[in-house]
Amino acid sequence: MLGQLVMAGVSHVRSEQALLEGTALRPTDVPAFLDELRAAGYEETVALSTCSRTELYAVTGAGRTGPAGLIDLLFGRVGPDRAAAESAVEVRSGSEAIGHLFRVTAGLESRVVGEADVQVQVQRAFRAAQIAGTAGPLLERLFPAALRSAKHAHAQTELGKLNRSLARRAVDIGLERLAGAASPRTLVVGSGQMAAAALAQLTELGLSARVAARNELHAAKLAGWGAVCSLDDLVTEISRTDLLICTTSAAQPVVTAAHVDAALLGRPDVLTVVDLSVPRNVDPAVARAGRVQLVELEALHDDARRDPATRAAVLHAEALVATAAGRVVDDLAARAVGPLIEALHEQVRRQCRDTLLRRRPDLSAEVAEHAANAQAGRLVHAPTLALRTAAATGDRAAVQRIAASLGLAPPAAT
């Protein structure tokens, strides 16, 4: 039943940055967290954590905990301000959870609306659940379908050509803060997906950059060995940098106030720093330096309202994604109440056949069966729609009421 699907999470829409940091799951945290969910009774789960959201998708049922248990686990590391955290939580179930997953995967719920990078993050979250053995039959259907829908939406709209992403937005905002400085010297800290997108944007703008990363081999693949520097040399690199973009995934600040203070000694130029990391990998104290502009995630929001062409592409993508999600919901609903519908059709078919043969004993069995099938199809159309609608919305009580009114045994809880 679709009503067993639940999503509980927090996102940039209703949460402060501190809460997003407190609930964020680093890739190395995910396997153990999925084990926690399984130990709590959630056998089928996916944990999605990005710089803008942490969401838990789970299947509940008889003998398993519901949304409250997910929230307890989600906020287990938040700390004392639990009340503020709970006011920001978002809970969705059934078809609403499916529609949300499809929108998130297509980038339609992102800080930079219409970005494609989240597809990689959703894919990684799903793959982690598969490896941990927590994906399960329902989520094994939903996540690949959401990823296919997202790719289709981007391919069929202008979003595929616009290359919208949070990292590209960070480059644009950072360069704007430099007020048109000629040939700005740029340093990207990190070597992952975000770093690659930022470097791609810089290259398209005709600008070069140096890359500092713990994994210098990955950094060299992005920028070439001649542009790579060690994290141990951050002070020297920052001292000759105009724009620093931090995209790392460490558990604590990589760029510290001590780094920046030392780098700024004796230089008059302003340093612009953009932190894309959750949790923050640039020490907030950096902003207190006199010649530093610190840009954090909140400043990168772009809902495309100011650009009519992009907004039109987003609206087109929203329609495609809604249609795709609706098809999946209908299919799952039909599967969920399929046995009930088959039993109903068989019950009505027999009644129609017996009535026909009583009234027309001259009819052959073959003709009576054919006529009964056709009549039964017409008679069960309305209750079939009612059953599918109730299943699609996760209203198990309604399914049971409809089944009882039709003289059918209600489906067993699963």
C-alpha cells in the first residue's frame, strides 16, 4: 500500500542552516545510519542528504514504527533545541511523498531551481541503500523511476541546456562580489562533484583556477597537476587568491580563521569566500576579518522568477515530472488493490452470468460469459476508481470501507 511510504526530513525551505548542519549525513555516516533505521524496525529505507536537505524515505507497516520514529532518529544528533527542530520537520506519505521525491530528484525543490546535480546525490543515496540491503521492493521501483523522470524532464526542456547548479551559482555570485575585478585569481577547495561544476563554470567564462584538495589525484583529474596545491599550503594559496570557493565534505572547517588571517597579512585586496559545504567547512569567524566577504548558502538561492526563459523551462519540467509521478502512483495503486479489483470483477461477473442464464436459458454458456464480462466491466468501473484513488492517497481505512461495502474481504496489512 502506498500509505506505508513515509518521508520525514528537513530542507532549506523551513530550516535554518544550523539545523541542516545538525542533521546532515556525510557519505561515510550513511551505512551506520541505515543500520540504525533497520534496527528501529524500518527494513526498507533510503537516506538522502545534500547541502539543502536531509530526508528519510521509509516503508512502514504492521509491527513497524511510523513517522515519529523517523523523526527521533533524524534529530538524534541535533542537540538540546529539539522543539525548534521539530517545527521545521516535513512529513509526507503515500502519493504526496512520491510526488515530492520526483520533484526533488528533478531539482525542482533545490536552492537553485532546476539544477541537475541533485540527480547524482539521489543516485548515490539509493545506491547506498542497495548496498546496505535497505532499498526494498517499493523503493527499488520509486527511486529509479524518479531518476528516469528527472533525466527526461531535463532532456525535454531548456533546463538541459541551462546547466543550472549551486556550484555555478556560487561562481557567479562570487565574481559579482568582486565587482568586476579583471582576471580574478580563484581557488577551489575540494575535488568532488561541486568542485567539478565550479571549475566548469570558470572555464566557460574563460577563467582559470587552482585546486586545493586532500585527494590531489582527484584534483589533478579536474584541473591538471600544474593547478593543484596541497591543503597544507592553504595560507600561501589564499594570500594570492581573490575568490575562494569551498566545496569539501569534511566534518569540521577546512578553511580556518587562522588560515585567512595569516594569508591577509600585508595584502590590501579583498578576499571573497563562498562556502558550499554542509556542515560549514569555512569557519564563520572568517567573516570577522576586515577584508573578507563571506558568502554562505542562503545567499545563493535562485528560484528563477527573474528569468522568464528559465521560469518557463521550470514550469515545463514541473508538468512532465507531475505526469511521471502520477503514472507511478496510479500503477502502484492498481497493484496494491489489484487482488480486490479482481475479486470484485469475478464476483460481479458470476452474478451477471447467473442472472442472464436465469432470464435467458436459451443462451449458450459462451455467449453468457462474454455478455457477463462486458456488463461486469461497466458495473465495477466506479468502485474500481474509488479503490485506486483510496490506495493512491494511502487511505487504507477507505479501502477497507469500500471492500466491506462490496462484500469483499479487506486486504491484509503488510
